[in-house]
Amino acid sequence: MSNNILKYTIAATVLSLFIPITAKGVEAKNSGVAFDLGISARGDASFGGSDEDEFVNIDNVRVELGVETDYGVGAEVAVQYTTNTDAETFDFLDTALFTDLTTLPFANEFTPNLIKVGRFLAPQDRAGLADDYGQVTWTSPSVVSKYTSENGFGRLNGVAVYGDVNLPTPKVPVTLDYSVGVFQGVENNNIGEDDEALIAARVSADVSISDVDVSLGFAGQHQDDYFGWNIDGSASKFISGEVAGTATVSGGYYNYDLDDVAYTPGTDLNEGDGFYVQVAYTLDRAFNVTDSISFSPEPFFRYQRFNFDGANNGKQERFDAGANFVINAETNTKLTVNYWHDELLDTKDDGVIVGLQFVF
């Protein structure tokens, strides 16, 4: 894609933000069939970095189509055009069929809600499930969030079941969500072959205590000599006052075992353990840009650290600091200014990303 096309696309993206955006998806229903169409795009300008390049880039453009029927079956398809400074690709992110198991005659409160077959996001950590468009910072915590995937998008081919259980706790209601699946293995230069099955599972508990919404989760993936697991959590609370807003603290601990298979720090899967912690504050106050568009500031900070183990030793640290200007909280349409600093073994690197994403 030429630089002129990139610039024109960025300009069109900016202009589109001045069209009122109310919710993700365009829904249509006819004869017992409902369609949900979503379109998303991300673009950024990057300054600094080890190569000291400055560039404007369209990260990706994504189109998602969901189909549901009154018969308890449905499908989802998502395609994405991705471009960076080196290459351009067109990928099928999701191509899956699903069945609502709660419609079965013998279904009860312990029956899984859904079974899904095809290509889709495998059970993994909270940050991975948020995907590109659900992050608070511009990028995911990839220093520590290293779950395997076929193409870097977190999607795998397989089958999985999903469900939730309301635990009969006496004082505070607790909702337990779970997912488990079997997927086609990933061929990687430091783990198994692609004909070896990968098992992925996640369980999370959500509870509200004294107006604080808390979520705790555990996830794991296993294939041959590879086993990765993590614990993650998030807590958010609305704070009143002159600078009223919602404060959110999240983070996670990760551990990966490759059975001492050789690897290169900073690339592919890495043996070792690490953690991240992230804080954000979304102001309740909106600042008007025009009669049809406004934004709410959301400053954030995230720190990551990963300790390499096995064949190599050392660590990688990174912190991100900046602010989102949230135009639509429901869809996470926003403008982001993100400073980052990274230290990998003896190499230091930093830069600034100005990013824009819209979802409708």
C-alpha cells in the first residue's frame, strides 16, 4: 500500500469519527435469522524505536459478521486486512459454527452454554481475549502474554465448550465462567509439531464487593513439551468527586515451561515467568469537540517484566504510559497517545505511538 493511500485512509478514519457512533454492529433480523455486522479499523503514527523510523501505518481493517437463528445455531466470520512496514496480509480470523446447548430438552443450570467448532480465539489470558481492540494501552502486554497461536492473532482451529455457573454463596453472588477446548497444534521452532493436539482452558470468577467489581481468572495451554499458565485479575470502582471517574487496576502472573528446548529471548515462545500490572482512570466528565462528538480522558500506566529461564538467562522490562481519549466507551473507539520504554537484556529502546481506532 502506497504512502498516499495510507495518508488518505488515515484522513478518512479521522473524519469518520465526527459521524455519531452509538454502538458496535448493524443488526438485521428476518424470518428467525439475525445478522450482526461490525467494522473496525486501527491506524497509528510511531516515533522513535531502535531503528529510529517514523511512520504512519494502518494496522488493520476488520469486518465481522455474526449470524444467529431461532433454532439455537449460528455462525461467525471475521476477516482482517493487516499491514505494517514490511508486509500486507489478508487473514480469516474467525470462521466458526456454534450451538446454544441451553435449548436442549435436558438442559439445566450446569449444562454448558455453547459449543463452538472452527477457527476462533482459544481460551487464554484476559489480555489475549481482549484482542487488539479491547486493550487499554495501544498494544497488548506481549512481553509476558505469550500464549501460542497459529499466526499471532490468538486464533486456532478446534472445538471448545463454554459455560457459567452461579455459585450458591450466602452473602456475595459469584459467577463462575469456564471454557475448555482441543485445538490443532501449532508448529513452532521450539515446541511440537502441528499434528499434536493443543489443550486450552480458562476459568474466571466475577464478584462485586462494596461497589468494587472484581474478576479473577486462571488459564492454561498445553502441547507436547510446552505448558503455559497464568493467573490474572481486574478490579474497578467508580469514584465520585470533582474528578469523578472509574479507577481500574489489573494484572497477571505468567509461567511457561518448554522442557528446556532452545529458544531466543524476545522471539517466539520463551521459557520463564513474568508479570504485569496496569492502572487506568476513566474520567466521567466528557469534553465536547462538536455537537455530535465528545471524549473522556483515560490516563494509564502499565509495567511488565519477564525473567528468561532454561537455556538463556536475563530479563525484559517494559513500561507504557499515556492517555486514551475515549470517544465511545461501549465500542472502545478512541484516540491514544502512548509512550513506551523497553529493556531487553542489554538493549534499551523507547518511542511514542499516536493511535486511532474506531469500531462500529
